[in-house]
Amino acid sequence: MFFRLLVIPFILSTLQAQVSPQFREQEIDSEVGIGYGLALADVDGDGKKDILLADKDRIVWYQNPSWTKHIIAEKLTEKDHVCIAARDIDGDGKAEIAVGAQWNPGDTETSGAVFYLQPPADRTQLWKPVQLAHEPTTHRMRWVRNRAGKYDLIVAPLHGRGNKNGEGVGVRILAYHKPEDATRPWNTTLVHDSMHMTHNFEVVPSPGNEAESLLLGGREGIVRLTPGDDGWKEQWVTRHDTPDLAGVGEVRWGAFAGGQPYIAAIEPMHGHQVVIYTPPPAGPKDGLWQRKVLDDTLVDGHALACYDYLGLNNRQIAVGWRANNKLGVRVGVKLFHTTKEDGNGWQMTLLDDNTMACEDLMGTDLDGDRDTDLVAAGRRTKNLKIYWNLRE
């Protein structure tokens, strides 16, 4: 026992010192309108993850490994496309795609649109849009596994219908249930409606074929939503009901090597702080989590991606910021990592210095080497990049 007490801290400190994130960037598109939303999924069924982008006026995918750009849909609505969801929901090895459009956050009555896109036999050609019912200010969407092992499309608006300055009715988060014939009307059920202004949500990983839960971030904080017999059960991670806590923009699920969870966030919306939340060490299981600020230097923080990039058996935090409409402010992507299991000891590495005004950020293994690569879409830099993980 005495030997282990001496050796384990030495191993951890040595590992911490040896960790040196190395990434090589590749710009695959320099003519992006506004890179609103990313998805990473196998579009053509070749076993490789492709890159999908909800651009301002186009929905496109970039074919792995050539990164040839294919147009899925163009100008679905008068105003911008804003989000995309792509996932193989029927087990055929090819992703199903939905998108959100008619982006106008100032119009909480008539804006927004939701489309399911039907693929042609040749998926490099234009897809057929099927328009679905929607709430105003459509903003984020994901395919999420339900209790029956099937997949629903979860859609989150930014505002509640008719809201002014974030006041009024709550934001209606809806689950869309895909019918056998996707051109028929889709039934919807309410997931949550007590948040005023939401910005992003995360699908929490679950084992096997179990139903997936959600983390929703917005004006009132972060709430975990879990499907049950009587609808979705809510458990608040943090409540932002004081002047010093002004809401949550991005939210992602993380975990330490021992399996202990944490939640990463950017606060407030379009904010300057990178924050983690860890479960309370004592007290009720449904108690509020503890908050720790890792960084407070972002300008328009707008993207998070938590994966094990460095082979540490925990999840590290990639962060992107865009400094929208703030000329002269540097933009980029950072990576935070730690080998400690108590939420301390985080170190920062700058991955991109001022060539990516990051609007969205995601991670996956793109080249089959079992390392997680990063993909980032830019706003005023108007670009799309891969950051190839060079971990040996």
C-alpha cells in the first residue's frame, strides 16, 4: 500500500507532463456563407464519417476522404438555414437528415422551419425536402433514441412563441416521430417547456439500445431530461436565478477516467466563460452540481466538443469562439485537458489562432486511426476545417 501511494501520484504527474496535443489543420472549404451547424455521419454507406454543413443558403456534405462537396438542398426558405441533424436511424448504414431554416431570432411568431430530407438513389444529387410543422425560431435539432429503440427528431427553438426579450411562454422542445411514409404528417410530443430562451442541447450517451437523455442549456441554467413512463423527467444541474449567473449557451457531456461525469458549458449565451459542473460530493442525488470556471477570456464563445482526443480515458474539452461583429478580436479553438479525477489541473492548448471564427465544432474519427479528429465551421472567416489528430 505504501508503494502504491508513492507511485501513483508520480505516474499521474509524469503523464500530465507528457501530454502534448498535436493537430494538423486542413481547410476543406474557404467559401462558406455562414457555417451555422455541423453534423458528422456516414451519408453514402461506405463506412466512413462524412461532414455535413447547414450553410447560410445551402445544405451540403463533404465526401470522405476526398472531401468533394455535394449539395443536398438549396435555399429551402427565404431566410438562412440554421441547423442540421444526421444519423442512421433505420440501420441501413446511411444517415437520415433533417434541417432547420427560416432563421430570424427577432420574429417569435412566424419564423422558423423544419424539413426532413428524402435521399435520391444517388445521394450526391439533390434531396427532396419534406416540410414539417414547427415552432418559431427553430434553432437546434438532434436525432435521439427513444424507449422503443427507435429515433425521434428533437427540435429546440431559441424563444418561446410570442416572447419578447426572453419573457413570455416557455420554449416548446418537441419530439417528432417519423412515420413509415415520411411525407405523411409527423406526430409530435412535448419534451419540455419551462425554459425561456434555449441555446443548445446535448444527447447524453447511453449503453446498448437504451433510451437517450438530454442536457438542455438556456436562460434558466442546465436541465437533464430523461424519458419515462409519464413523459420526460427533469433534473436541474444548475439554476441561473441570480444576477451573477446569466444563462448557458453551449452544453456538452463529459466524463473522467473513473467514469465520474462532468458537464461542460459556455456561459452566458455567446459568452466569455468555459465552465464545468461536477456532481455534489454529498447530499441528494438530484442536488445542484458544483460550478468551476476554467477560462473567462472568450469573446462570443459558441462551440464545445467533448471527446477523448488524447487517449487519456477521459473526455477533454474543445472550445471555439467567433467574436462576431467584433473586428480586431482574435478568434480560434482551444483544447482543455486534465489527467486528474477531481475536476482540477486543467491545461489549455491553442489549436487555432485567429483563422477560425468558430460557429460550430464536432469531433469524430475521420481516417480510421482510432483518434478523434476535430471539425470546425466558421462564421466571418467563412471556412470549414479539419484538425487532424496526430497522437501517436
